[in-house]
Amino acid sequence: MRIAIIGTGRMGRTLAALATEKGHTIVAQVARPSESFWDSLTAEVVIDFSHASQVPSILKHALAHRIPLITGTTGWYEDLPALRSRAATQIGTRWLWGGNFSRGIALLKVAIRSIVTLWDAFTDWEALLIETHHRHKKDAPSGTAIELAKAFPAEKAIQSLRVGEVVGEHTLLLSGPGEEVSLLHRAHDRRIFAEGALWAAEWLLRQSHFVGSFEEALLSGLNQQPG
């Protein structure tokens, strides 16, 4: 693939390195795209790991230039309904977003939704969602924690920790009289998110029209291994 990356931070650099290692071509990588970036772009797909404030503008330009877009930035989901509605009306739009491109997190969501179907019977239990990330991460709770909270709509507390260089850890703790259940996802290497983003890009290029999340793409039944 010919890939343009928006974002020069940790994820942007990890993605560029992994994509190159896998034989893809990085045609451009910028922190903030200018008009000339879009006008001269030769990429087959754009992958955005920049900042929430840039998402509406990046989507606008991707739609105008009919370039498939992967949005991996978090912290913008209050704008999602309006942006999704706008993108879906344009024939041939290919836009996929995700707060976390780990397939393990997708499995965790499935497990959580199964628990939700039984939760009304556990009236004397309490739930706590704990998310831990490196001290450089600015948004709290994380985009992934927000998505997990939506998957488990029952009353719960959310605790955010920022410490050291932790890649990412999410735990749903269910505590009852004399026992507790813990569902944990721990990312050991930031490359798993880059792997997922590359899988998403390859999958999106095979679609004629798609406006949806990473999880929706996985659940489409085309969940082959990242290339």
C-alpha cells in the first residue's frame, strides 16, 4: 500500500516503522496537513494518529479528495454522530475509525456484553473499570475506556491512572460478596495497534463503501490476519 500518515508522535512513528518493515510505502508523514499535502497526495489510504482537534478537517479533505481514511485519534467522539451522518451520505466514502486497533480489546467487548445479559441478577455486586496508560497520555478516561463503558452500561466507577511508560491496560473488576471477577486486557507492545491499523487499511481498500468502526469491520466476517 501507499500510505500517508498524519501524526508524528509515538503511534505515528511506530506505524511508519512497521508499515515499512512489511513492505508498504510511506508517501508522506506530517503532524498537520496543509492544503498542498492533500492536493499532491499519491497515497491509497490516509491513516490519522494526530489530534482530536484535527479530525473534522482531515475527514472533510479526505471526503473531498475521495481518499480512504483510517482515524485512530481519540477524544473527538462527541462529534461522531454528525461526522458519520455527513460521511455516510457520500457515495463511495471509505472511513474507518477506532479508539483502539487491538483485536484483543474487541474480544474483551464481546465478553463484557455477554456479562451484561446476566448483570441484573447480580444486585449485590459492584463494578469498577480501571484504565492505565503512560504518563504522556493526555486524555482521561481513554477512548478505549469510554468504549468499554458503553459496552457495560450498568452503574460503575471509572478510574484512570497515568504512570511510567505503560502501553495500555484495561480492567473490568466485578466484586461481589466473598468473590470477584476480573477481565483484563494488557498491551505489551504498541506495535499491536499499528498492526490493527494496517489490517484496517488493507480491509478498507477492498470495500466500495464503508463508514464505521474498527469493531464493525472485524464483525463483518472478514477478520483475516493483518498483512
